[in-house]
Amino acid sequence: MAATFAVLAVTMLLIAAGRALAVGGTLTPSRNQKLALLLTDVAFPLLCLSRISAMDGPLLRARVTLPLLMGFLLLLGALVGDVGARVLGLSAEARRSVRFCVAMPNWIFLPLPIVLWRYGTAGAQVVLLGNVGAQFFLWTIGVLLLAGRTTENPFRMLLRNMGLWGTAAGIALSLAGYTYPHGEAFRVARFCIDRFGESAVWLTPVTVGAQLTGAAVSTMDRRVATVLGARLILMPMGVAFMLAGLAHSGAWAADPLTQDVVLLISAMPVAFSASALALKFGADATLAARAVFASTVLSVVSVPVVERIGHAILFR
């Protein structure tokens, strides 16, 4: 649990650094946008390609249900968020943001460094495979949750997602049994690609910090409190009991590493992209920004505690 706390604490420092750079004028909105695009369209796809292609083919086939499981968990979160928003009697705009924020944990950029520290490439592969299901959910059901309706073709948005292309290429290489060429030049090239890909993990919080400077993100109200309770406590506890039930019944008996990573993802705060997507699709962007900030701050304490309780449920 110490690694979880340390990674989350470092993430908060990186977010604070991004805010400071934006306030100081170094990371202007245009520069921040260019950096974010570089990370999402180049560095992250290379990370997916590198980590997934290194996976053993039979192991990849054994984890083929992970994207489906991830999509189901996000859908469950959306239903929980919608119930909470209706109980509060929120406006349609706020309700769309609440259900999206509860549904969408930070499924990549926070859990990835934690599992890299714990399990190395084996853990990263679980996160990146889950990313496939999360991305499909985000650009189909997730967009509908935020927009209510949209004229933009969701499959066109999926096709523009470079992270999915990197994942698809990695899966193809893994199933084909491809191995990287030997030689010093290839090892150096692989090292550079890996480090550049990993920069997406550590620099994305900086870009998020710069994005959060324009709103009163520290403001708390009952809407944000609803998101926090559902996202940080209700969802991971529900997932822990669900995974334990599936394993006990034999319906889905995953290995302990996979169970641990899925539990970790379910305990993550609201996805960094929630505020930008809420703004894009006409939901309450200020509410989403507050939920991102507050859930990320509180996750430094909530995630280690929830993980400990979840492990007691899963591995008793």
C-alpha cells in the first residue's frame, strides 16, 4: 500500500506543478494543448504498443475478457451515479456530469505507475487491456451520458483514438509471436521508445493541473460529495464483493494479479479528462472539474484504505 500512497502523492505534486506553471505563464493554454496532444497521440500509443506486444500470446488470450469486464464496471458506475443524481433532484446538465464522473475512474494514468511498481510489465498489460474496454465505453455510452445525444459518430471518434491503434498493433504483434530484433542499436531504440511512452504517465498530471486553473476547483457541495462517495467508496467496495462472488462461483476466476489491478482501477478518482469532455459535450464542466480535483486529492488516503479492505474481501 505504500507504493499506492507514494504514486498518488507524487501525482498531486505534478498537478500542483502544472497549476504553478500555468499561473506563472510558462505553460500557456496553447502550449498545454500541444503537450497534451503529444502525450495522447504519440507517447501513449507507443506505451500501449511496447507493453502489449511484450505480452505472451497464450496469456493475452486468457485475459481476453478484461475489456468486457471493464466496460461492464463503467456501466455499473454510470447507473450508480444516475441514481444518486436523481435522488438529489439535480438539473439535467448536472446529472449528466455526476453519472459520467462516477462511471469513469482514472483507469490509466494513476493505476499504471502503481502496477508498474508492484508487478512490472505484467501488471501494466492488465491495465492496458482494460483500457480497450474503457475507451469503447467512453466514446460510445460515455459520450451519450455527457451529451444526452450527439450528432458526432462515436465510431469515428474511436477510429481517431491513437491509443487504441497502438493497443491493436501490440495485440497483433503479441499473437503473432513477434520478437524484437537483437543488436545494440535496436536495444537503444527500444529503450528510448519505452521512456518516451512512459512520459505520458508522468506528464499528463502536469497538463491536467494547468487545465484546472480557471475554475474554483476546491469548492465542495452536495453534488461533488455524491460523486466522491460513489466513486471512491461505493464503487470499489461493490467491485470487491462482485469479484469475490465471481471467483467463488467459478464464473470468472482470474489470477490474483488481475483481481488486484481491477480492484485498484475501481478505486481510482475521477478521470482527468472528465472536465474537458464535459465542456465539449455540454454538461456541467465546473462540477466535473471540482470532482476531478477533490477526488484526486482524497484518493491519496482513500485508495490505500479501500484497497486494504478490498483485499480482505477478495483474498480471505
